Amino acid sequence: MQSLAIVGSQWGDEGKGKITDLLGQKCDIVVRFQGGNNAGHTIIVGDKKIVLHLIPSGILHDHCTSVVGHGVVFDPEAFEKELQTVLASGCAVTPEKLKISSNCSIITIYNRLIDGQRENKGPIKIGTTGRGIGPAYEDKISRIGLKLKDLLDKDILKSKLEANMQEKKILFKYLYNIEFPSIQEETDRLFELGKKVAPFITDTFSFLDECIQNNKKILYEGAQGVLLDIDYGSYPFVTSSSTSSGGVYTGAGIPGKNLEEVLGITKAYTTRVGEGPFPTELFDAKGEFIQNKGGEFGATTGRKRRCGWLDLPLLKYTVKASNITSIALTKIDVLAGVENIKICTGYEYGGQTIDCAYPGIDLSKVNPILKDVETFHDDFKSDELTPALQSYIKTIEEFVGIPVGILAYGPERSEIKFVKEYFL
């Protein structure tokens, strides 16, 4: 196996960081292909917790090169802060170990201001992180955005900011009625930040092309989850990028090749941050228990995650939408010992019973069909799984039609069981 993509199969927060970190030990390149610093991967190494937002997880391995692809929207100020944090943890970060696409779209301070104002004053509460991700992608699609390479030429940078601000200044003055930095101030800020990013700026497409030709093992690291995909997700409560495996092709490039494996990281239950419908959400003490035991608080925002039972119709849908070939089932230890576990096996919707969600379905109007599941009491101290847990896993595999290749039962690197081998 030469290429593998890791995607979240739910609404994000499935535990992708640790899986990426472990598989990063087996590959040569780790590539981030979408999103921005609105995502956070938490990795526990011994007694040290490292949270990464922009820098790929491969940075923790000396033999591995980390790549930030052109599909990422890049906040150079957030990057500088994260770089200092990673360096302080004792990890080496050099231009040889980290390469950032010159074609990354830039998040400006104007993008952050608009994001915050929309969430606070807009007609719909999406639950964004307020970090300017959506407005930066809007600039990109509107063809008025800045690219990372623009930060290296002050005249070009100022000229593009002037074009970028033609409409925004009207919004700031007359719709939102807020103060905002001048174009000169933002030009100076971004130009200085550009100097600090400059050593890492690379033509990553050509770099990855060369790596593929030389049979390097490449891991593509996704952020968020398929249900937050701008096209496949539960719109409008989604992120602004392609979080499915399709985002690999548009956000990083895999010249002349196809992905050999797509690993869907799947929590043993379901969580969601922010707004939007959630068919299996728990509003009782059991939901709060799972939230506390699972430490369900966002790595990026600290917000509480809403918790509910595993939703198989949604999982079957994301498997199909993202061509997922195997599953990493995480946080199974959180459900160990929980009485009266349930699992969603279908929906009553529009007078029909369906077992697979699809784009455009109104999740606020579905009635989940819940099945009782036998409680399992595994302590994961041996390789043997109890029949009850084996049954839970088999139910998932048979429903979605692909195998569970990894079991994760804690935050540590050691708390994982590989059922399937990857990057052999």
C-alpha cells in the first residue's frame, strides 16, 4: 500500500489525531488537504498532550515529511503561534520536515471579522469557530482571495487586499458598523508574517508528484468529518471545504494515481459540536455521562460536544459518499459498562423506512429506529474481546459492508488494536 486517506466518518471529533499519528510512523509523507485552524487534533504522548491545528500530525516523527496542501485555508498568525508551541514541545520543525503550498488561500483579519459578525448577528447560527474559514473560502471561490505566495511581495499583497476589500468595507461600515484595520495595516501585518512562513513555502504539487513516482508511502490527513462536507454534509450546518476523500484530489493532488485505502474514523457513539439536527442525540443523564467519560470537549474551541447513540444510516451514507474501505472504531472504552446501549439501524422518514441517509435529507424530521445492544464489560487488558463487544462490531460491519480494521480504547498511543495492517 502506497496511499491512504484518513477521513472522519461522522461530524468530526472522531479521534483522527491519534490514528494519523500512529500510521504516520509507517509512512514517509503526511498531507493535510483541506480546512484550516478550525480543526484540532489532540495527540497524547506519555504525559504530554500536543494539539495541532494546521501542522500535520506527521511532524511528530523525525523520518516523516509533513505537507500542507493547497486546499487548506491558511492563517499565518495562527501558524506562527502553533509553530512556537510545537518547537517548545521539543519537536524539530525544519523546511525539510514541513512544506506548505505556495497556493494555500490566506485567512485575513477581515475574514475573521466577517465570520464573527455573521455568527453573532446573522439569521442562522451555524456554530462556526469564528476563525474566518468560510469567508476565506468565499474569497477563493470569488477569485478575490490572497495566496500564500502573495505575502512575499508587498506591492502585490497591497494591490490584492485593495481588490479584496472593495465590498467588505461596505459591510463593515454599513451592515455591521464595526471598526476594521486599514489596508496598509493589514498589508504590513501579513507581509511580516509572510517572512516567517517563507522558509516552508513549496510547490507541494510537484513535491508530491516526485514522492509518488519514487513510491513513497503517503498518508492524507483530513479534518472534520464527511457529515460536515460542503457538498455531502448536513447543509447548511457544515464546514466550507471538501472533507470527504474527494478533497484529497482537489486539495492536495495525487498525480496519476488513485487512493488505495480510505480509513473512516468512527466513534463508537455519535457526537456533534455546534448547531444542526442530530437524530440520536441524548438529552438525559446517560448522554451527560458519556460526554464526561469521553472527555467530549472540543480541542479547538473547548465547546461541549453533544452526544448520542451510534447512527448506522448516517455511517452507511458516509461510507458510500467517501469510498471508505475500512473503519477505525474509536472510544469503545467509553461505552464499556454502560447499561441499555442502543444503536440506530434505520429512520422512519416521509412515510418510509430507510437504512441509509442521503444528501438533502431533513434530519430534523427523521424518527430514529433504535435497537438494544448487549452491554459489554471489556477492560482491554487482553487481546480477547468479549462476545458482546464482538457482536457490536459485527453489527456495524454487516450494516455498512466494510470491516473494522482498528480498535481504539483510550487516548494513549498504546491503547489501540490493529485488526488490519496498513502500509505493509
